[in-house]
Amino acid sequence: MSRSPSLSPQVQDRLLLRTEPWLSCEDCFELMDGFAEVLARDGQAGRAGVDLAMELHLRGCPGCFEEVESLVALLREDAAASRAAH
């Protein structure tokens, strides 16, 4: 009898993620700019409504997570450059 391969801890975590409230990648991209602006400014997003849906989606979607991280880094660089110019 053959043994089935075990799932990596990362795969197990993704399978067990909470998925409600659910947000698609398309929905995520529509809300991403505002979400990234809040993260860049405050360091964290709120915990209600769409922010919770975004956070849950980003935990399970590496592509969207990477995009938000890039946007936040760009916004912080722009803010730092703006402060340095004044």
C-alpha cells in the first residue's frame, strides 16, 4: 500500500483559513489602493467590514498580498521623499 504525501504546513494553513467574509481577487484589486494607503499611513487597517475581508483574502492569496506590499512600500517611499523635500 502506498502512502499519500503529507501536506506542508503552509498548505495546511491555507486549507484551514477562515474564508468569511469572502473577497475575490477582482474585488481585492478594486479596494487595494485605499487599503494600501491606510496601511502605509497607519501601519494597520481597521478590523471591520471590508478591511477584515481584505485581511483574510491577503492571508490566502500570495499574488494579492505581494501587490499590497509593493503598494505600501511605494507609498511610504513617496511620503518619505515628500517629507525630505520640505
